[in-house]
Amino acid sequence: MTFAALLLAAVGAPAMVVVNENSVRRDEPPPHGAIGMSTAYRISDAAPEPRNMEFRKRILHVGAAIGLHPIAHDEVYYVLSGTAMVTSDGETRALKAGMAAYLYEGATVGIRQTGQEPLALIISYPVPK
């Protein structure tokens, strides 16, 4: 058992963290290729270590994409608004608001904004150990 796990067992879980997305907002090129521009909301970054998951909101501006990249964990892309094409190991599917893509460890994945409005999505995955 790690020191952090022993400490948590002794004192209980840390207090919850409440995050206003505007406090973690930043404009930046999307990861994995810097294709276009995006607005990132690194929500889980506001939670102190140790934490076990990443939870982020990202808005891909018109024409932007998170480029193809291999993942070493399962990952979920959940679309809040807009439309997209998501790719996993060469298979490409359309997504729209209310749809999610569950992507598996070992796949090469990416997502591209399509249509006339920005793509808003939630991205969640476990923190690498």
C-alpha cells in the first residue's frame, strides 16, 4: 500500500473539490497535432493529488481536431453540442450531442469537429499510474 493510500485509510477521503469551469479555462491548440484552436477546461487539474481520473471539457473551434494518437487507457468522448467524426483504429463514426464514444486501451484515436458550430465535449480517462 502506498503512503498516500495509508494516509487516506487513516484520515478518510479528501474533501470534495468544487470547480467553476471559468477558473480552469484556457485557449490553446488541441493536443496531438495542434490542428486549429480550442478552449480547454482542465476541471480535474483543480483536484489535489492523489486523484484517479481526468475529467475535462474541451471546445474544438470550427475546423479543429484532436489528432490521431495511441491511448494507454480506456477513454470516453461525450459530445455536449456540435458534431464530430471520431476515429478509432481506422474506423470513423459520426457523433452529435448526446452521443459518446468509448475508446479502448491500445487504440489509435482522434476526433474532428464538423459542421458550422464548435464541438463541445467531455473527455474522461484514468490517471496513469
